[in-house]
Amino acid sequence: MQTSNDPKIIVALDFPSSVPALNLADRLDPAKCRLKVGKELFTRSGPQFVEGLQKRSFDVFLDLKFHDIPNTASSAVAAAADLGVWMVNVHASGGEKMMLACRERLDTFGGDKPLLIAVTVLTSMGAEDLAGIGITNSPETQVSRLATLARNCGLDGVVCSAQEARKLKTEQGIDFKLITPGIRPLTADKGDQQRIMTPSEALRAGSDYLVIGRPITQAADPLAALEAIHAEVLGL
Ligand SMILES: O=c1ccn([C@@H]2O[C@H](COP(=O)(O)O)[C@@H](O)[C@H]2O)c(=O)[nH]1
């Protein structure tokens, strides 16, 4: 399930249908990047689309952010494991029982199972957004709290912003994986993201994998945009 050279960039295939998504995938090299399938594309194109990417030798991060009662969430991650994806995620705010159930269910798959990752605080959210849903912690504090809960439940890592990466590597240890969206090269639009960092800053801070969507997919030349990011991070 995991390629040996461990590409750090995960391209978010946020497209309205499989046609433009495959057009881009067919120009990408699975030795240089992984691919993320999220809610829009999965809802439109489903498991067959994921299988098509895997047949092209891509590792797939199935970013469906399951958040449900333990029985439902754990059955959903089992379905993701059956599909053969490289990584799957749940919301840490689904709580301890939900994450433990997901861990337990995935462990029945033995060695070749997806990485199980918990979403902490969405990178589009800042302190005011958290206050709006009744959370008075800063994003940084809330991310640490949910990351600790996820690690205690045996999860493999978290989705967080790169702004929290340095602190989390100290708190949770080097092996706890940090998957960071909200990556913006200096010239890229921030869009709806709030907690952002450049690719090189993110890797320096301790991100294990950079999730990058629009700065690549909406670029006039997506391949050139990806190459520029590779060049930036290779210069580290
Ligand atoms: O906290 C989160 C969790 C997931 N995402 C997803 O990552 C990509 C980011 O895309 P950009 O176009 O680079 O902003 C997108 O698919 C989100 O659903 C996130 O941004 N933040």
C-alpha cells in the first residue's frame, strides 16, 4: 500500500468530476506525489475512481473525515481498508470511543492496512470560528488536546496546520504523523484557509506530508506549479 520512496506531497484532487481529475493524474508521477480524494470527487465518482488511481500506482488518501457513532465510523474505515487506500481519516472530535472503535476495526486487517489519521481543527478555522462553536481554546491548544486524544487511542497521526507542527512533534513524538493542508507558496491565494504556511516552512516545522490543492489544481500550468514546489522543498 505504501510506496518505498515516501513522497511528501499529497495533491488534493478537488475537481467536480473524474475527467479533469484523471487528466491531471495521468500527467503526475506516483513516485513524486500521492493523491487525495475528498468528499466532492468521491460523492460523484466513488470507489471505482479510487481504484483507477491505485491501478495507476498512486497511493490514495481517502479524505472523507468520518464523524459518526463508533459502529458507523468503524465500519466506514473498514470499507476504506477493503478499498486498499493508503490513508483514511476521522474527526478527532468524534471522541475517544469512536477513535478506539476505528483503531480496533482496522487492526483486524493485519499488516497491510491504511494509516488512520484524526482531523483536529480544520485549517480554515481560527480562534473566532472555534468560539462560534463554543470552544474557547486557541486553535493551537485545541489541536494539542485532540492530538493527545488521538495518540492515546492508537491513531497514526493527525491532520493539523503546519503552524502547530513544531509543538506537536515535541508533544506527541517524532513517529506521530502530521498531515498538513493549508499549504501556500508565497505567491498563492490564501482562499478560505486561515492557518497557512509555505511548503518549505511546513517541512522545516515538522510536517510529514503536505496536502496541496488549489495552488496546483487551479494553476495555469499545474505541473509547473508542482515542480516549483518540489524545487522549493528540495532546496531545504
Ligand atoms: O483541516 C483541513 C482538512 C482538510 N483539508 C483539505 O485539504 C485540501 C486543501 O486544499 P487547498 O486547495 O490547498 O486549500 C482540501 O481538499 C481540503 O478539503 C483542509 O484544507 N484542511
